[in-house]
Amino acid sequence: MSRSSSVPRRSSSPSKAHSIGHYMLGRSIGEGTFGKVMLGTHILTGEKVAIKVLEKDRIKDSSDVERVSREIKILKMMRHTNIIQLYEIIEAPKQLYLIMEYVCGGELFDFIVARGKVKENQACLFLQQILSGVEYIHKLGIVHRDLKPENLLLDESRNIKIVDFGLSNTYRPGETLKTACGSPCYAAPEMIAGKRYHGITVDIWSCGVILYAAICGYLPFEDENTSVLYKKIMSGDYKCPKWVSFEAQDLLKRILNTNPEDRYTIDMIRRHPWFLRHAEANSIVKYDEIVADENVLNQLDQYGIDLENAREAIIQGKHNHVTATYYLQLKKSKANEGLNLSKTPSNPAPPPAPLPVASPNPHPPFKPIPAEIKLMNPKIKRFLENIRVESTGGSSSKEADLAYKTQDFTRSYYKREGSTRAGQRIKLYSQLTPHQPNEPRSVSTNPRVGKYKPKEPESAKPPAPRTFRGRHFVKREKSPISANMENHLNLSFNHSPRATTAMDYFNTQF
């Protein structure tokens, strides 16, 4: 999504209007089959929106009309924090304007490209939000059928927004579907085989491919030859790299199960140990009722909106100027609350001081070893590390005597050397423990004392760069591999027209 400030907003134009309804039109942020997408601003609240402009003269075929109308119908049904929201629909003689939620964080695809791969805890949070949205739409009887990182946007807080419902459809409970569509790399085996399938199982398979791509940085199933790609998917032929944890590999194996009957469900995924370790507490979103926020509702009075009519329109789930103003004002209020919380100074109480613990060790505890001493003879260093010259609560007197023997061994060794540098080391080493005059000291009887010569510390060498096998996500404008992957990502089995790139949700064609 381009954010260049070099494109000025048109203040006035004799040929084209610069506003529509209660929205100011800004720069163009995308292009699609039936029109373009423009960045807009709601005049009353000042919130940014994305305005999808559909040219009616481009929607000619009956299949295109059915596809656009089905997507609009599905968008009207949904209201979830992890799904893109439709605010309002404005119809003009030649255009159809869809006022939608504006998401500024970019695609999950670009997020993975910029980092190479995603840490498992962050990938689990993404999966948790994706599953929340997928579970919600399936409770409404809707299947997405085109889940992939390009159709997952991130807001300013890195929360997932599921977009592009152009290939979605509705179904009744227990009904199976037969249309094969979507991106082949993310399609389930039963869909590729041309069998009838359940909508929830194919979406869960796509979630597993997305999780693999986030953790590993490349796709599990990929090949330049489409027929070979289909064979890999149907046989479940993939390998996990070494850096993926065992629990994550186990979860991927259970999600990417070629048998839809044995494939993990959403509840099973949430009970998996890997998910329980990294997931955060998530509130259950009610999908059967809408409750209006009275505080936000009272703020609509400043815009001259009747509160009773607004409350009724919100509860009924309408999409008009009143409900759009309410949801944009709600979004603005939440943003201001978060800003105020971030500015509030926090003065947490200091933690209580730990209680003193009596040590059974008869010798005084050692001080931390200085860094200069850690660079001494490597053999002595390893000897110190092996016996752990530490006197903590609970250590036995035998361990303390061994530590003193080690100190005597080191003193005797460097005294025999007699060099200036050795004398400096003895001085540093004496900082470990002050000598107690009335305390017996153990004398080392090691016959090999004095036979070693100190070695200079080896020069630190920079670690060799790690190279990973497999094909990673790479920037599409620089690598032919990514361009080839883009061709795979945007193929559809029914050869329906698709966008060649996916800079944002609104670039994706209907």
C-alpha cells in the first residue's frame, strides 16, 4: 500500500467531484477489475476510510453481478474485530461506493517478507486471531475459501483483519460444497481432487499453510510445475526446517492432514500444547446480537443525529450514514482511550526486598568473577566453570572447600610464573574472597601445578552466517522466485480473473 505524500489531494476539480456523501475523497490506493480504491476521510469524525469504487459499466456478465452482490451480502452479515468491516453503501447513477474500514498496517505477506520468518509466539497470536475470525464466519454459515497471507491485513496494533470475500459462499449446516477455487498453494487436497468438501475443513487447511509460512518463511507445498504441486499437496509431502520446535511440528502435522476426517478442528488446535503455551486470553465474540455503546451513542448528539433512531439502526445491523458515524466514532474513542492510557505515568510500587537467607556454608561467599579473570588460561577457566565457583544458600561445605582449593591452585600456579601480567591476575583474583586470618586454608597437592603456561585468549571470530534450505519469501520486485510464487498464489482452478499482485485488500479483484 503506497503512502507517498507527493500525490496531493484535489481541493477542487471542474470535471470530477472531490466528495461523495459525508466523505472526502483522497488519493488512489488500489486498482481492481471493476474500479479503483481511494483513501477517504469521514467529514464528521475525521476518521480515515477506504472507499471502493465499482464502475457499473464494467459489471456486465451475470456471473460478475452475482459475485459482487454475494460479497456485499456477506460483508453486511459480519461484524468481528478480526474481519474487515463494511460501514456504508452509496449508490450513484454510474458508480457504487463501498465505504469500508481502512487498515494501515499492510499485509501479513509483507510482514513475513520483511522479517524472513516470524517467531513462534507471534505466529501463534496470528493463528489465534485467524481462527477467531474463521470460527465466527462459519457460525454464520460462510466459507472463505481463499485464506492466505495476502488476504490478511494488520492494523496499527498488529491485529489480523481477514479480507477479500470474493470467493466466499454461504452454506447450510452439514452441506458440502464442490466448487474448486482459491490459490493452489493454500488449497486443501480434497478440493484439488475434485471431491465434495466441508467448508470448515478447507479453511482450517489454509490456516495450517499460513502457520507454516509464518514460522518457516516459505510455503510447504511449492513447485513450478502445477501438476507436481498438486501431487505434493495430495500426498502431504512437506518437511519442516530444524529451527521449528517439536510441538509446532506436531501441530502442523495434525492440521495438514490429507484426510479431512482426521484433520484437527478449531477446538483441537486450541487445546494443543503449543497453542496453550503461546496463546493469549481471548474473549468470546457474540455473533447473534449487537449491543450499542451508550457513551459513544451520546456523542452522536453533537453531529445532530437522533439518538433513538441511531440505537435502533445499530441494533438492526443497518449500513447507512448513521451507523457508519457510530462505528467510526467508536473507533476514534477507543484510539483516544489507548492514547490516554499510554500517556498516564505509571509508578509501580517497588518490589519488596528479599529476606536474608542463612547459608549453611562455613566459608564466606565468593564475589562475582571479574571479566578480566574470565579471560585467563582456558584450562583453568574450564576447571572453574565445571565446579561452579559459587557459594549460594544450600551449598555444602565440601563444595566450598573444593572452591578454596581451586583458588589456592590458581594462586600457586601464577606465583610460580612470576611475570608482571601474572601478578596482575593474582591481584584481580584476590578480589574474589578476602582472606580470613583465623580461617584454615586448604593447600593444593596437585603434582601438576606449575607445568602449564598461560595462553593468550583466542581472537573472537564473527559467527558464520546461517544459510537455510528451502525457498523463503523474498521481495517480489527483486527476485524472480517471488514473482514465480506470485503466479502460483493468484491462480484459481476455475480460471476466474484474479489480481496479479496483492498490495492490500482492495487491490484484490472481485
